[in-house]
Amino acid sequence: QVQLVESGGGLVQAGGSLRLSCAASGRFFSIALMAWYRQAPRKQRELVASITSGGRTNYTDSMKDRFTISIDNGKNTVYLQMNSLKPEDTAVYYCNARANVRSWSDYWGQGTQVTVSS
């Protein structure tokens, strides 16, 4: 199994920054990709950004100019640097990992709340 533990969420004023971290642990052979999703109240969960173990990134267009995803393969940790935050960025942010345990599967963290005040 794979455990994902997120940290770094909190309350910030509009225009501020936060850095989220997600560390993967457990018994797995490798991780191919890690990603951040978010879910705002009464909305569907949406992709924020993803990154492969090789460093290839993918962003949702509306966030790519303000958010930066990075990965530390040695620590099995993915980061999301969020700048110029807006009230509409308020959501629970979830970490996702595609890991090889006995086969490739997706795993999810518990989520971390990000609240941006106006």
C-alpha cells in the first residue's frame, strides 16, 4: 500500500503564497507520476498539476502561471508552490500518486484545506 501525507495548507490572504507538500510512503516499487487535485465546495474535483518521475509537468491552463509543481524522487515527495492566490483557489487540495505495488494503481491523500481570504 501507499500512504500519502499532505501538509502546508492553511489560511492566507489574497495575493499571498503557500507551498504544499505530499510525501509518499509504504511498500511500493516505484512511482510514475504524482499530482495535485483540488475540490471546492459544490464543485467537482479538478486537476491542478501533475509531474512524472522524469520531471515532465502538466498544468491546468488557469493555474499554470501562478502554480509550480516539483518532485523530489529521493524523498518520494511532491510540492506545489502557489503564488498570487485568489479567493477562488479556496478548496481542499488532494495529492495523487500512480504507484507500482503489485500493479499500477492510483492512491490519494486525505487532503489539505487551503482558504484564501479576500
